[in-house]
Amino acid sequence: MPVALTKAHQKLDAAVDAAYAHRKFTGDSDRIAFLFELYQHITSPLEPIKATRRKRIKT
């Protein structure tokens, strides 16, 4: 991985660690799992409502 990209990843990891200081991450996979769980929790109320079939009105 290019050095600039490695540094960017390290900065991002540090920002996530600072934002969620109440939680100690054991590594990258633990951090990613936490973020995906959080994303799923936040977006779950946004799931689309299933469409119901409308009855046709005869004219």
C-alpha cells in the first residue's frame, strides 16, 4: 500500500478511536465490525415499507 494511503488510514483509525473513546478496539476488524453494526442500527428505520396491492375499481 502506498505510504500516503497508509497514513490516511491511520488518521481515519485515530479519528474513529477518538470519536468512540468509550470503546477499546482490538484491531481493524473489531473497529470495522463496530462501525457496520452502528450503520445498520442507524439505517434500519429507513427500510422501505412493502407496497400493498391496490384493488382495481371497475368503471
